[in-house]
Amino acid sequence: MRIAIVKLSALGDIIHAMIALQFIKQHAPDIQIDWIVEERFAGILQHNHDITQILTVNLKALKSNKRAIFQELKKLRHYAKNNYDLVIDAQGLIKSAVTARLLGKKVAGFNADSIREKAAAWFYDVKVSCAYHANTIDRNALVLSKPLGFSITHKEILSKKPFLYVNNANPQLDTFFPKNRNTIIFAIGSTWESRNYPIEKFVTISQNLSANCLTLWGNEEEKAKAEWMSKQCANIKVLPKLDLNDLKAVVAKADLVIGNDTGPTHIAWGLNKPSITIFGPTPVSRVYQTDINKVIKSHSIVNPYKLNKQDYSIRDIDEHDIIELAKCLLTNTQHTKKQKLT
């Protein structure tokens, strides 16, 4: 059997869907799985042995160049020659539903009551029901397993194997990780300013933890913020610009990731690394809370159907709550390391 999974973006959403791969292969070891993704996010999928092919599109380019649609259609027609037995749209958007329909004759996805863009469900032959406000990871697991005739349990997800892989990371990154000292990754950016925890509070966290703190950045504005942070506290260093392979590598080396509801904190979950995800205007149902993956949420009430980009309540979260939680996680990490050595 050969299937295609359509999950185009964004980084965290793709990671949340990737959880299903290992369980699909357990259910049907001989199945071939292709993944259709926006090309800028393809790196997060690379080197995963459960994926047969990573097939890229560049639908984002259509916003600035409408003529590019002919090139993208040509790609999809070529991909459709793989003769998929089933195409699963795990995104639930009109653009992903159309993409899925162009790839195969039998398409599965969420029903109209389970997605925000209800018209997307018109394109599906097999429709899966799951409340839109339900946990994002559970939703992805359900839509990617039920059309294949099995289910993925909460317990199985909690006991998952890490599923993000690195190949030939930049060896110079090793110099950022001193031996015999905890290293914390700060993920300070996100798609909206209201999702960003104040950088002044990240500085306070670093000052109170006395760890080696490395700050990620994705654009020049975030780089400037990271450099300001490093000037305020000697514990903070600014990482170089990273591609997705190197981003996975640094998270894999870290003892703890602290950051906003954004890709790097979700990478930590995918790698079974300790994390603290800080939430303001987005729902905590986007993540799984585990013994090592924790969340801290502001006081605001979030409507998952209509997120409020003007909700800046994340700024009100007491940094000392994060500090105490980080200390507990780091203590547990060191205890686990000592147990492995003995």
C-alpha cells in the first residue's frame, strides 16, 4: 500500500503530525509513506526512516506570483503518477484539500465540523470527526490512523520514540555546549509579537539559573533581540543562523528548551527533550504535557476558533514561575544522566 500525507506547514504542525509515522509503520510495516510539504519546511522531515519520499510544493509563492500555479500543478500531476491508494489531508485547509484531491482518487480528512475552513471537507471521500478544540497532537494522530483502520492511543503517544533526525550537523556548534554545565535553549521568536515572552524576562531567567543559555533567532529583528540579551547577561550566547538540520541538532544537545509556542519547543517534544512552552494567546491544547514537557499559560481565556492577536497576556507571566519549573526539570535531567552512567 502506498499513501501520501499532506501536511504543508507550519513547523510545529508538521511535528505534531509526524508522531503518527512510527505507529503507522507498526500497524503496516510494508506501507510506503510519501509526505507533501512546503519546501521551506522539508528539512524537519529529512532522515526519518518511516518516510519513503518527501515531496515539496511552494504554494506560498502563489501569493506574490499567481503564474507560479502552473508550475505547482505540474509538480502535483507528476506526484500523482505514484498512484496512491490513499491520500490523507492532515491540514484541513482548502489549499491542502485541493492538493490532496489532485494527488489521488481516494482522499481522507476531517469532516466539516472538525475544521475551521469547512469547505475543505467537500474534497474528502473519508471523513474523520474530531472536535476542533481537542488536543492538536491527538487530532493529527486520529486523522492519520483512522482512515487506515487502526487507532493511536494516548498512552502510546506518551511512550513514543524520538522521531526527528539529524545528519552531518555543523561541527562548530559543539563549541556552544560546554561539558559539565547545563545548556538551555531560548526560543524567543514566533509568528506574532503577542506570542512572544518579554526578552527582559528571559534575561532574568538566565541570571537565576546560572546555566549556559543559547538564544535562537530566525530573522534580523530576533537577532537584534538576542544580541541585546547577551549584553545583559554573560550566561547568554547568540547562536548562528541555523537551518532545520542544525536546529534539530542543537535542541538534541540541550538539557532544556524554554520558549514560546513555536517550532523549537515542539522540536524538543519530538526529540523527547525537556521543555517549557510559554503560552499567551494560543491554547495549551497544542502540546502534550509530560513529565519533561511542561507549559505555563497566562491568565487569558483562548477561543481556539478565533485567536486574539491583541492578547498580550503572555507578558504578565511571572518569570520566577518559569525559573522554579526549570530548576526542577534540570535537577531531574541530571539525576537521569547519573543513573545512565551507573
